[in-house]
Amino acid sequence: MRLDWITRISLHNLRPLLSLFSADLAIDLGTVNTRVYARDRGIVINEPSAVALDNRTGDVQAVGKEAKEMLGRTPGNIRVVRPLKDGVIADFKVTEKMLNYFIQKAHQRRTLVHPRIVISVPSEITQVEKRAVTDAAYRAKAAEVHLVEQAMMAALGAGMPVTEPGGNLVVDIGGGTTDIAVISLSGIVYSHSLRSAGNHMDEAIMSYLKRKYNLLIGERTAERIKIEIGSAYSLDEPLSMELKGRSLIEGTPKMITADDGEIREAISEAVSTIVSAIRAALERTPPELSADISDRGIVLAGGGALLKNLDKRIREETGLPVCIADNPLCSVVLGTGKVLSDFRLLRRISIE
Ligand SMILES: Nc1ncnc2c1ncn2[C@@H]1O[C@H](COP(=O)(O)OP(=O)(O)OP(=O)(O)O)[C@@H](O)[C@H]1O
Ligand SMILES: [Mg+2]
């Protein structure tokens, strides 16, 4: 009797201490950004998916933010690699190194007991890529590894009632891919992944400026232009921005001023592709689920959801309500974090 009382007291006291050492992690392995959610601690890592390598030895010089800073500015012996491209793993070895680094960093180098790791991966991942991701996590000392689909996680993280019967349409516009999915009863009823997403828009801006102004700009500048003055539908207040780059003709530094209309034109094809794919998804959705979607609306997640007036454009072209997830850049990792503490749900939806 007395022993039982003591056990209860000590367990009660120990619980906060144990959770402090909880090693379970949820990872969103994105083309542009990787995010890690630690159970009971929340998002502990939110960094670019980039690795700087020494060209001669192959040693890792920097990972994440530090590596992205080097992009376009490296000396000959260092190169910055983005191991994921278009939502798929382009370089296994480097992806493994990056995952390993982030997992160690999230664990703050503590000694851990049986961490469970859930990783959300692009929907069109191949068997070989699944193996590579899983092996990388096991090598980083995971005791259990589960893979889940990014689109499902985006919906869950955005707070959509995915486990209930009823249609949910989520559009996750990332850097490499836009994933469109219709979900009901924790299952994917329809899904489609397209290469038209954030990176594609940046490239479109680069080639537009080259064509129109003979101006060469870097990737990072293109992204900044998109974020600051890019839009998918005319703005109430016009925006403009001074852009610096290199003249294609003289080879010298050059500056021009671009406005929101020009950038809208530059990315219009990428935006139209996304809108058409959403319409195609609606056409292929069974009627009962369609009815739910028209009540609940379309939810946008991923960094691309923040493109100015994209929600307005989709609303205009589909006639449906559209809303942006609360924290679109983190929807996937937050959803994956929810699965981490719901083992039954995890069993139902993991894709191994
Ligand atoms: N305010 C903004 N306006 C427009 N685009 C934005 C904004 N903020 C971020 N982005 C874009 O969002 C993209 C990154 O989004 P996110 O982190 O969701 O991608 P990811 O998960 O790494 O990629 P993927 O899901 O395709 O693998 C980048 O292309 C970035 O330029
Ligand atoms: Mg993503």
C-alpha cells in the first residue's frame, strides 16, 4: 500500500523530467526548408535544406541557414548543395548528412532512449528514396522510423478534420512542388503533385528580367522580389522595387525598377498551372465530397500560400471559399507533430 503511494508520487514527479528527455521527433523534409518538431518542445529547427560541402574532401562545411548564406558566394573549393529538388531527393548522400545533422541538433547531443522519428515525405517518393530517408534516420540512432505524406500532414497541421467522413481539399504550395489532395476518413481520395511551385516562380522572374531588361539576377534576389512585390491578382496598392543585378550586355552592375504588374506577368504561367490543377482536382472529386468542400472551402498551406492575393485568385476562379492556414510554412511539421503523439493515427496513415 505504502509502496504504491510512493510509486505514484515519484512517477508524478518524474513525468516532467522524463518529457524533458523525450526524444521523439517529427520532421518535414522540404525542398526549400526542413523543420523539426520535438515532442513537448514544439518546433526546434526551421532552416533551409542546404548543405555546403568541401569539393575536395566532401566534408560538410555548413548546414541549413549558414549554408544558404553561402549560396552564390562560395570560393572554388566549396559548393552549396540543395539535396532535394522538385520535391524529390536528388542527392541521397547529402540528404542523409543533412538529416543526421538536424536530428543531432534537435537532440542537443543528449544521450537518448529509443527515439521515435516520423518524417513527412513528398507524395511521389520512390521505394529507393523511402529506403534512403528511413536508413538516414536509423543511422541517426532512431529506434523507430515512420514515413507519412506531406499533403495529409499539411491538412492535419492546418486543423482540418481529416479523420472524419467529409471532403477536405488542401493545397500545399512549397518550393519544389504544389501538392493538391482531397482527404476523407484519414485517407487520400485524390492527390496530384505538380512541379509548379515557389522555385519555379523564382526561375520565371529570373528569365523575365533577362528577357525584358537584359538583367541577370541571382536566385536569392529573385525570391526576395517574389516575396516583396509578387502577386497572383491585381493589388489594391501598387508596389515597386529597385532591383540590382548584372547587365547581360555590358557585364557591369545594373539597377532597374520593377512593379507588381511585371512580376505578376513573370509568374503568371506558374500561377495559372496551380489554379488549373485545383480545378482539375475539383472535377475529379466524388460529388458527396465536393459538397463538403464547397461548405468548408479550400485550405492553402506551404510558403507559396503567402503569395499576395493567391487566395483571392483561387476564390475567383473556383467560386469556393479559400483560406490560408494559420502558419502555412509550418503546417506540415505541425501536422507531423500531432501524429507523433497519436500512435493509432500514425499506424493508420504511415506509408511504409
Ligand atoms: N511571403 C511569401 N510570398 C510568396 N512566396 C513565399 C513567401 N514566403 C515564402 N515563400 C516561398 O515558399 C517556398 C517555401 O515554402 P515551404 O517551406 O513550404 O517549401 P518546402 O516545404 O521546403 O518545399 P516542398 O514542400 O515543395 O518540398 C519558397 O519558394 C519561398 O520563396
Ligand atoms: Mg513542404
